[in-house]
Amino acid sequence: MRMEYADGWDPLSRVAGRELSAGEARERDAAGLTYAVLHRVPGRALPAVVRRVSWRSGLVEVWAYDEQGRRTFEADLSMLVEEDRLLNRRLTGWQYPGPATAESAQDCPRTVVEIASDGTGRIAHRPTGVRGSSLEAELTVPEDQCWSARPAFGGWRPFTADDHLPQWVREHLATAGTPEAPVSWRRVPSPMETSVDFGRLFQPGMAMASPYGGVMTSTEPRPAGTLCLPGGLLGIGCPAQDDEPRLVLAVPPGEYRLDEAQAAEEGERAEGTAVRVHLGEGPAVSWEMLLGPGDDPWLLREGEAYGFGTDAAMGAFADAGAWRSLQRRFVAALHDHDDEGWTIGTDSDFFLRTREPGSGVGLAGFGLSSDGVHPVWLGRSSAGEPVAAVVLLDGVPELWAG
């Protein structure tokens, strides 16, 4: 491999910074300034291995790419300055079933290894990709596998893309979940999927825990009209924020029904628990988290989720292609009582609708119980087709057997 140097590397665009001579790179190394080491293979556009070194920040980052330009390995190494050695803090390896498998494919196996400075470690291996469950183990990592010496300038090892994980990790994976395994493994559900059937919220007579400590029972869902999506893109985000929708889902152009789930304690008025846009016919047999740009489910820990953010306790379903125009109409209707916005009713969680004259393309805004990040749950049929998108208004309710 031929070694080159640059003053940086962008892992998103995969573009190197200004080219450096070996002498310039050596000076930056001695001064602790950021630089990149690129190991190139003739005939390949992307380097086989890239290291971004920043001694002043105490961090070394590593990426390895295969012939198709896909990541096969990624590492974050943290330097313990006083001992001049590097902690193998986080290692990620990808294994592709075939040359046509995209790096972003959700069925691509991936393994993540995390190591703490005290030698405790965690291996999470998803053999069928992010939609499947993972095998996870917590273990003590030998010290020589936790740490590596800080190399002298130019002393980086040009490993190949097949070296996607250390040998000791591969040995553990070979026996994962078997009686021969030297450590205990547990099976963890995919962070994208949930065992909660959100469709039950829209079925009358379902009992659930009330946020106030009592018992609520779901009532008949409230119809909330339809949403026109001529562009075939459902956008979901906060309508009060001046940006594009955080989440976008491709759907056939058309009109889609909206409704809201409600529940009430005995003798009390019904309150909204969730809003839904119907995307197909039939019940949802599985539910998964809808992801946005840059969302990496592999980074989620237990109890964490991706979604859209709001500082106004609002969300909306709308045609993503007309989002900016609809969002301006929404804000005008909200603050100026402009005629382009109209309310469905004070007791509806779909509290405000806006639409473009002529085309009928619309936005349906709904109220939420809080600011922050709100997940969107996509329901799929037994054939795997999307049939509903649901947003919970006040967290995940505890549903009881009905």
C-alpha cells in the first residue's frame, strides 16, 4: 500500500483535506495537530485504510474500506497521555453477504465492541442486521487487547479490509450463544422494533395505566379527516420550526385517513393517547421505529430512540415536498389566525390544519405533551408493507391484556 497524508478526513463525504508532504505531516504529528494517514491501493478511488490522528485531543479514529468503498471496520482510540498508550475504546466491524450489499443495508451483519479503561468490555453482534435481535456479552478484556502503544510517526500498520475485528473478538463470536462459550451471552431485541402493539390503542375497551396513577380504557378512535399527499412523500416533524421535516417516508400519492386514539378514566373525559395516519389496509403485525438521515440504530442503548424534535410540543403529518410552504401557512394560522389555517375542534389533538389552495395538499398539526424527541412508529402488515404511522402523545402507555 502507498501511504499518503492530508490535513484531515471527512468520514461522511469520504473526502481528504489538503494534501501534506511527509515532512508536513511529521511536523503536525509532533505538534499534536490533526492530520490523516491514507493507505491507498492502486486502482481504487477510496483509500483502503484511513487514520485521523489528533494527539492534542488524545484521539485516533480509524476507517477501513473494501473494494466497493464500504466500511468494513471503524475504531475510536483514546490516548492515555501520561502513559503514552491508546485505549481501543470502540470497534465496529461490518460483514457484507455479497458485493452488491449496500453499506446502509439493514440486513448487513455488524459487530460493536466497547472497552472501558478498567478492562470491562461489551460485545454486541447482530448476525442478521439491525432488524434482528443481537447477541450481547459483557466480559473482562485482557489488558494487552485493551491497549496499544502509541506508534511513532509513520509506524501505522496497513491492515487489510478483511481485518474487520481483532482475533480475540472473532474467537468469542465463533462460540456465541453455544454451551462452549467462555462468557455468558444474552439475546437483546432490535432497537428498531418493539413488542408494543400500538394498534391496540385504537381498539375500544383496551385497559392501560393512566399517567395519573389510575386506570384508563380506550374509547372509539376519533376520525380526523384525510391528508392529501400528491408528492408521495409523508413528512413528519415539528411544524413550528423553520426546517425540513425530520422524518420522511415514501408512500403512493393519494389521500390518507387520519385518526386519534383516546382513552378515559371512569367518569372522566376522554384524552388523546396517539395520532395515526393510515398507509394501507389490514392490521399491523409488527412495529418499528422510523429512522431519519444519519440515524444509526446500532448506537441506541436500552430506552433510547430516534424521532423528530420539537421545542413547541407540536408535531405534524404533511406532504414533505410542500413542507416549507405549509409550515409558513401553519405558523401564520397559529399566530395571526389567518384563514388558511382552520381548527378541527378544541377537544381534538389534531388541533390545526393548513392546506394549499387549489392543490389541496395539506398539513395536519397535532399537540404533544412535551418538548423533546418523539419517535414515530411504523406498522407493517404480514407482507411487510407499511399500513400505519403512529406518534404517541405522552410516552408509551402500559397496555394490559384486554
